[in-house]
Amino acid sequence: MMASVDTLVGGGFALAGVVVQQLCSGLFARASHRRERSARLLSEKREVYARLIVAARMVQRMSKDQAAGLGGTPDPVRVEECLGVLAQANSEVRLLGPPHLVAQALAWEDSARRRMTNGEFSVTDELRIGPLIAAMRQDLPFDAG
């Protein structure tokens, strides 16, 4: 009789060990999946933000050249092409960025579109990308690696 109780207790402990191992394994897998998903999202954000900065920089360079009197009359096809790239980058930011960054990016695009289509080129009142980049940096964690 005592041997069967010992066997039952031993089996119970073995079963409990297996259950604890499976729970820990499941929790670890879930945490690992969350970390991978976060890393993937961060990488996607960096790529999208970089595309927006490049597009904004192209428009800014065009605006500066026009304000300084370089390059003559802007080619309407080239202007629309640059603004289209900017709009596409902005639509990607809408999917991944926080609301304050999306609002700032849309306001920058609206300002750039208005200036480029109306020919409002001014050396003193230029399109500034700095605040937009600062907002992006706030959304991305510092990565020392």
C-alpha cells in the first residue's frame, strides 16, 4: 500500500514538473515572439521615416534652389514627381507613426505642396525639416548597438 502511495506522489510530482516546464516554455515563446515583432516594427519605422526624410529633403532642395534663383523655372513634371514621392512616404508614416508625428508630417507636406505649386519660394522662410526629424527621433528608441 505504501509503495502505491509513493508511486502516486512521485507520478504527481513528475506530472507537475512537466506542466511547469510547458508553461515556462510557452511564456518564453510568447515573450520571444513579442520581442521579434517589436524589433521588426522598429526596423520598419526606421525605413519609413528614412524614406520620408529623403523625400522631404528633395522637395526642400528644390525650394531652396528656386529661392536662391538657381535652376530657372522648376519643371512641373519634376515638382509633381517629388511631391508624389513625398505623399507616398507620408502615407506610409500614417500607418506606423504616432498621431503627433503624422500630424506634423502632413502639415509639412501641405506647406511644401502649397509652396511648390504656387511658386512661393523665399530664402528667409524656408521649409525646415529639423522639427520633423526631431519628432521622428522621439518615436524611435535610442539604440547604442
